[in-house]
Amino acid sequence: MSTAHTPLHVDFILTDAEPQNKQEALDILAEHAAKTKVLSKYKQKDLFKRLEQREALGSTGFGEGVAIPHCAVDNLEDFVLGVMITSKGVDFASIDGNPVQIFFLIIGPTEQRNRHIKILSAISKMIKTPGAVNNLLSKESPEQIEGMLKEHLTIREEKPDTEGYCLINTYIQKEEIFDEVLELLSAEVEGSITVIETQNAGEYLNRLPLFSSYWTEGSSTFNRLIQTVVPKGRCNNLIRQINLIEDSYADNPGILITAQELMYASGSIDF
């Protein structure tokens, strides 16, 4: 597969809304989403209910003043993406406890979970860019905000590849690294990621008389393997990005990366 970066289309941008609480923020977003052509068959109250149900699973308050409320509905032709920026901020039960000023709304087809995840990852990646939140908050008009989003909010589109594929195996023993690596890969790869729960060698050596004094039940550690099929031309860049994460934990990284060329690769798997 080869790739191209496609700017995400934003259906509406709100800069003058001032919701007083979480429910009101979701209701305003649902109201404007229902006015879009893609969601014209859906009522505001139904979209609000779906967003509310998603929040019941856990707040989409991303932290750093940002929330990404989202949901999926059946039989949509495309995704709807909206942005709402408030001056005062709203208590959104965010993971860091801070009020939310920037809301990204995503409503997509139930059948396109992989793309939904890639859009979530693209927004997350943009927001984590140093200065991005303050840059958005400094924009004074929807046109300025749209200009910034077109420049920085993009998604990878996959196209048939003729150069072959590689399999990247990322073995992780440090839980704090896992989320960051998985988020990186989910934004870069289309439907070809598998996470495998594994055991470290100590789990088995503990059962052998010769080694039992060196490993105990308490030696168990976090162990996961992420297998990623990627076009050969992107393999080195992905490994470099994973290594940048590893460098942040250089004293005790707990991560091993291997890669191999594949003789054959076909199809994709659902996230």
C-alpha cells in the first residue's frame, strides 16, 4: 500500500457558543450535526442520545482543554466532523480535571470503525503538537480555524502498493509505553494491527527446578506484542517513530522492535 495525506473536511465550526455544562455542550453539537446533509435523516435528540451513551462509557475529555465526543450511526454515506471553541470552558469530566474549551465532534458510519479510529488518532496527534491548543484558541474566526485545520489535520489514505510489505513486531513490557505506541500505529496503518497478550520467559522458567530460585510469581510483568503489517517503503519511518518513543524511556525501555520482509500479504483486519 502507498499513502497520501488527505485534509479532513470540517462540516461546521462554532466560535460563539457558550454551553454551561457537559449536557448542553453535547446538545449544541448534536443540533448542528443534525443540520448537515449527511445526517439530515437523524433528529437532534437521537444524536444527542448516542453521544451521551458514548460518554457514559468514559469521558471523551482528552485533557489539556480538549474533548473529542464521538459516536457511530448506521447507513451514513460519510463522516461528519464539527468543531466548537468556547471562551470560558466547560466541566467535561476530563481525564486531567481541567475544563474543556475545544470540542471536536466525530459522527461516522458504524461500518467504518477503522477510519473512525484513524480520524480520532489524527485529531489526537494534532492536539499533542506543541502549541496547537493555544494556536487554535488564538484564532478569531471560523475561517482562521478552518485554515489551520486544513493545514494540520490530515489522515493517511491507503492505495495499492507494488513494493511489498514488512511485518513489524513491537514487544512491550512497560505499560506506560503501550498506549503511545498503539496510538502511533493506529494513525499510520489501515486495518492491519494485531495486539497479542504474551508472557515473559520468567513465567515459564519459574516452573523449571533449575531456575525456580531466580523467578517467582511476583516476577510477572506487563507483556504485549503489537504486530503491524506495513508497506515496505514506510517500515523504516515507523520504526524511527517508535524509537523516538523508546528514547523517552531510555533508562529502562522495556521495548523490543523487530521487522521482517513478507513474501505475501493480502486483505485487512478490523480494529
